[in-house]
Amino acid sequence: MCTSRCEERRASVSDGRWRGNGVDLHTWLCVSLLFSTLWGHAFSQCPESCHCASDTATVLCSDAGLREIPEGIPPETVSLHLERNYIRSIPESAFSNLVHLRDLYLSHNRIDSLASGALRHLGPELRLLDLSHNQLRQASREEFGTTRAKTRLYHNPWHCDCALQELMETLNLEPETVNGIICESSVRGIGEGSRWEDPGSQGEHAGQPLVRLLDSGVNFCSLQRKTTDVAMLVTMFVWFFMVIIYVVYYVRQNQAEARRHLEYLKSLPSPRKTPTETDTLSTGF
């Protein structure tokens, strides 16, 4: 059944009906009008503080003072702008229903953590993921899932370690911004100091672009394995040393107990013989 607008369009067609390629023109008009109506209705559910453009399937939430990912984002969204807000974290289910998303802008926020698999729900159509200008220090492959979108990670206070190295080797980083991924701190290699120090302390690679370090042959995963091996050896030595101390202490305690017991036995009075026993022995009877 056509709407009144569809009836008006049909009436404007000369002779009442036109046919093109075997399809009734007024039927095609009805279907297209119905589709546009449904599309507009879907985008009428727009999150508060955001602007939704149904013609481009774009949701604009930039400079909206948001502190978290808004709810009610239309599932047909193709481009989502969340830049220049106060968002601190991305929960795991934040984008689970946005299967058609192609561009996701999250730059200039305060994001310092990603839930495990926070971005794995993004569909294969995702082309751009912008996480630049945030507070990310650490990230791993599990948090990004299998996305192959062009990714921006520059201008974050990265702590360069094995997990970040593996992530760099997995993601499709935007070439023109990859040199902006700077190590604000890094894991300490053998000889740099104690591995028990705060991971926020700067290592010898602080202030250098991560991609250049990797190109020069630095391998944070190798450093981590060596450091772990050293830590295991130190731990084993400490446990062995504690066992030796316990054995020595146990032996000394037993020796002290034995000496005290012997001294106690020596302090006991010896039994005296009665006169009858003495006479019997002396006479031979």
C-alpha cells in the first residue's frame, strides 16, 4: 500500500503508469519512499548531544563534553565522530552493534585503557580507526581483535614493551603518522637497573620513535625473555639460600637440644650402694 505522497507522485505520471525494464514506475517510487522513510526513522534515534545525518549515515558527537561512549548510536552508522571529548575508557561492548561502521574517530580524548577485545566487534568494513592524542600507555593485540583498518596511534604516552611491539607488527598503521608513536618510557634491558622498578620509569629508549627502534634491531620481546630468565634464576637462588639457612638452623637447634639433654643427665645424682650389698660383695657371698 502506497502512502499519500506516493499516490501524488503516481498521479503526476502521465497516463497513470509508466513501465521501465518491466517494472511499474509507481511501485518503484513506493518502495524507494518506504526505504527512505525507514532510514530516516532509524536515524531519528540519535544519542543526546549528538547530531545524526541520515543522508550520509554520519553521527557527529564532537566537542559534546562526553565522558563515555554514548548509547543509542544507530546501527546503520557508517561514520562516527567522537573526537575532542573527555572519554577515558572504551568498554568491551561499546561498538558491538555497529557492523557497518567504516570510520571511527576517537582522537583528542583522555582514553587511557581499552577493555579486552574492546575493538574486536568492529566489522571488516572498518577503514579508519583514529586513537591519536589520548593517554594510552599500553595495549595488546587482544584489545584490537582482527581489525585491518588504517590505525592512528600517535601522540600517546606509550610504554614500549613486548606487547606494544607485537601490536605494531599486527596493525595496519597509517604510514604518515607512524613516526609519531614515541616511547615515553620503555622496559629496562639487562644492566639498566632492577627489573622491580616502577614500569613508568624511563628506560634507555625513552623519547625515541618505536618504529625506528624496531628497524634498528631493538627487540623488546627478547629483552623481556632475558629479564624473565634472570628473574627466575634470582628467585631460585633466593629459595635455595633460604632452604640452606633453614637446614643450618635446624641442625644447630638439634645440637643445642642434645647438649642440654646431656648436661641434664650429667647433673642427675648417681645411685649409692647400701651396706648390705657392700658386705655381700666383699665376702664373696
